[in-house]
Amino acid sequence: MAGSEPVTSPDQHKPGHRKAGRIGAVLSALALLAMLCGNHEGKVEDIWLVGLAVLLLAVVIGDAVLRRNGLRS
């Protein structure tokens, strides 16, 4: 059985849908920002939520810029 199927590594498989990943990252960032409305008193939670949302959006924007400039396939 193993001789009939080619052996491939995970990076050789077809990648997932790029647009779905971008939409998921933006929706996750919006969900993180929506968590700012809550009953917590400390600002440490707010800093983490905003920081993670900004990081997600920076990755999405950076990926779009690199793909537009042809630096990423």
C-alpha cells in the first residue's frame, strides 16, 4: 500500500485559502477589540487586547504588501 502513494511533506501540500485566513484574522482582531467593553478595572487587559489586535492586523497588512510587491508567492 505505501508503495502506491507518493510520500510528501506537509509543506508540499496545497495551502489553504488565503482570503479566508485574512478574513479570519480581521474578524479575530475585531473580536479582541470588542472585549474592551467589559467590567474589568485594570488596564493590563486592555493593553494585551489592543496589542494582539494590532499585531494580527499588522501581519495581514504586511502579507498583503509583500504579495503586491512580488516578494512573497
